[in-house]
Amino acid sequence: MAHILSAVSGDITDVVKVERALISVSDKSGIVELCTYLSSQGVELLSTGGTAKKLREEGLTVIDVSEYTQSAECLDGRVKTLHPKVHGGLLAVRGNEQHEKDMAALGIGKIDMTILNLYPFEATVAKGAAFEQCIENIDIGGPSMLRSTAKNHAFTTIVTAPDQYDEVIATMKENGGTTLSLRKKFAARAFALSASYDSAISSWFANQLEADAPITARVYKPEFPLKYGCNPHQKPAMISSLLNSDDGLPFDVLNGVPGYINLLDAANAWQLVKELREATGLAAASSFKHVSPAGAAVAVPLKDVECEAYEVTREAADALTPVALAYLRARNADPMCSFGDFAAVSDVVDEATALILKKEVSDGIVAPGYTDEARAILAKKKGGKFIILKANADFTPSEMEYREVYGMTFSQKRNDTIITKDHITSKVSTKGGAESLTDDIIRDMIVSSICIKYTQSNSVGFAKDGMMVGVGAGQQSRVDCVKLAGRKVCTWYLRQHPKVLALPFKQGTKRQDRVNARVRYIEGDFTPEEKTRWEMQFETVPEPLTQDGKCSLRQYLNPLHKMGNAV
């Protein structure tokens, strides 16, 4: 059995005044401002190499670590800080009699704060660097100082990222030094960073040997709390990003407070429209509810009958921008299911798109950007609580995806296949061959394929005129998927039936109530109580929609394009 060390006693205090700090950073963001503040408080600055040079250029007084230790850097800089005067100063327990004697005998001074980043190993790998260069970017001195400082957090402060600098300054201004709670918090983050860094090295090294990594450590940085998870009783809930990742989160929250399902919808909806844009070259939109699309579409001009069914004039439809047109189509694929949706569009949201969203019941939207006019309109929705997310254009998702379920961690390669025209024409068999596929057919097949990619399996979907007109998602039976999607197609088309368009609503009937009433009229399966309430919305009670009136559907819907997804 391994020997377990006993705790070393000392004089623990809440606030520790910082008198000497060691700085060695590769990311120099904000470091000058932090060190300028530390210097103004009489803190002695120790540093190495490029960091020392940067600080001196800004007029700060800096002592080289080699001067402090009286030991020159050597071995091409591989040995800089691995010295007893550094680690002794970090690890010494303040107020411990033996430690104090050792420090005096060896000429070791106390170091109260370490500010560092680790060598950019993962960035070096991502750039496709050679094996030898990747090895050289494995940090040794940094993790050693990180662990020494974090271990001795009762007395020393470890600072590992620029986003901690403001908190350091604020704490020191308020208390005259760093507090124990801050040092503990920063130490926990430092050990998490160390674990993540070593895991990345281990996984990369194993891949070089063409072997599976024996252990995968994924370390997360909390970003913001959520009100609850999938259900109100599932607390706490939180969104985190991968620690030590340059990408952070795929979205910035510009307005509102997103929930658990909102962000799941946003993640899938954004990927869907981004891929549609890349595949078709057209502005794209989607309308998500509970992690599956209720509708998705690209910018294809509306027919006159569609204008009437979607309650938009011909003149207004012709004036729509491509992104507004795409969302109008996506929302009208299944307007009952889209009630309270989370929207996504592939292009910058303009005023025309915002005005469409303004009149719809919706929880939020994700897009690559917003005009000032659009953002002002959307920020007023839901009493100012409408969620506005800005997609991070530079975000690169990991190749592998992980999911924890009941104590098991599942992993798989991300489904990063982009469906394009070439994919459709080379992999789809038709009676007339690929040459028989018109551009419109190919476009609709792309739309349905990408949309179904982001539904819950089993799934079947139908597309026409650049939009999904029926999505049957998340059914145990593929037959049920077809039935569900087919029923939605029928409802979509029959909303354009003359009798449906002519329903005599009472003046003042709300738009969503009109949408719901048309769908219920088409479905026709009222209970007596439902029918009574339904009839109260009309000036005169409408005649039923007969089966004969529905049968013209088949000819109109040719061609209709289906895509399925089953596991």
C-alpha cells in the first residue's frame, strides 16, 4: 500500500498579501494591465523570456527568473523554472517552523502568486505540426508551477487564464490581498486545466501509436447556470464548455435567458440551417420544437395560393428578403407544432425577418448576426425575455461526441457529412438515372435529407418547393413515421383548399387561433365540446370539408420528395 502523507501545519489566514508574483504566459492578453496593477501595489515581478520582454517594453520593472535563481536557462529553454528557489517559494507552508528554517538556509523567498498559461499543445496539433514540434510544445515547467501553487493554495494564488485577471484585481482592491475562497476556486480550476492538458497529450500520443487512448479525461468549464434541466425538478443544471479550448461555446447570448431545451434546439437548428446554406447556396431557416424540426426551408418564392394560406399579401411576399422568406416558409410547414418554437436562420437577421417573428409566438432565435433594427425589435418580444443567440462563426466542434447516460459514457464520431448535390446525384437511384433529376428535385432532396439528419430517429420527412411539408420524427415504427409525416403533408396542402381559405372568422379572431382553427377543420375529429368551442369563432358555421375535396391532393403533390432516417 502506498504511503499516505500527513498534512503539514502552518498559519492559515484568509487574506494573503501579494508581495512577489511569478509570470510566464504564452497568451499575453491583458497581462500588461494586470502586472501594471500588481506593480502599483508594490508587488515584485518575476518572469521569463518573452513575457519579461513584453512587460519591460511597457515600462515595468521585472526580475528574470534566471537572475532570481542564479541559474541560467538551459537546454533550449526546456529548463527555466525547475529550481528549488521557484518551487520552494511556491510550496513552503507559511508559519511552519521547519519550512521557514529551510527557506532561510537555502535563500528561498516566498512567491505569493503564479500567473501562467500552458504551451499551446492542442493548437499545435490542430495546425498539423510534425510529431517533433508537437512534442516540443508539451509544457513541463508550467504544469509543475501550476500544481505547486495550486497545492499550496492556503497561501499562494494560481492564475491560469486572462478571464481571471479582473477578479484578481477586484479582490485585491477590496481586501488588500487574495482571499482563501478565491485561492481555492482558482486552484480547482488549475487542477482541472492540468487534467485536461494531460488528457489531450495522452490521447494524441496514443493516436500516434495507432492505439486507443487508455483514458479520456474531458474537463469542463462552467459558463452559466440554467433554471432547470429537461424538467423543473432536474436541478441544478448548467451549460459548460471544454476547458482549455479556444472555441468556448458555439453561441453568445445577446438577450434573454436560454433554458436546457432552448439550447438543444439552438444547437441542432443552427447546424441544420448552416448546412442547408452551404449545400444549396440559398438562405435557410428552421423552426424547432423539443429537439426536432417542425419545419425547415430555403428561400423559394411563394405561389399566390401559399401567400393566401400563410396570410401574406402578394406585394408583401415579393418584398421579403431571402432570409425572411425562408423563415416564413419554415414556420408555415406545421404552424401548430411551431407554436413557441426556437428559430434559426443562416443569414444575418434583418428588419423584415424580425417583423415576421414579432407577430409569432416564439421562444428565441439563433443566427450569425443581427442588424440594429432587427435586434431592437426582437429584444422587446416576450417583455424583453425573447432569447437572441449569435452563432460563433469560428466555432469548430470536436470530431468526437460524448454523452453520459446512467453511468455510461457513449462516444461516436460526429455526423459531419455534408449532403450536397453531388451526394444526391451519385447515391440516389432513380428510374431515369441522375440525369432525370431536375434542379428543383435535387434541391428538395437536399432539404429533406439535411432536415431529417437533425430529427430524432426513427424519422421520415417530405419536402416540396424548398420546404419541409411533413416531418414524422421520433417514432418507434418507421410505418408510423410515414403515417405521421403523411398526415402533416395532407394538412399542409389542405390549408390551401378554397373552403379552408374562405372560413368566415369573426372579426378580431387572433392569428394563431385562425391557424389552429383551420387545422382542426381539416382534421375534423372534434369531440362535441371541442366542436362547440370551435364553431364560436365563425360568423356562420362552416360546412364540413368532404373527403372528395381532399382527394385532389395526390395530383398536386407530384413531385413530393421523401427522406427517412432509421437506426
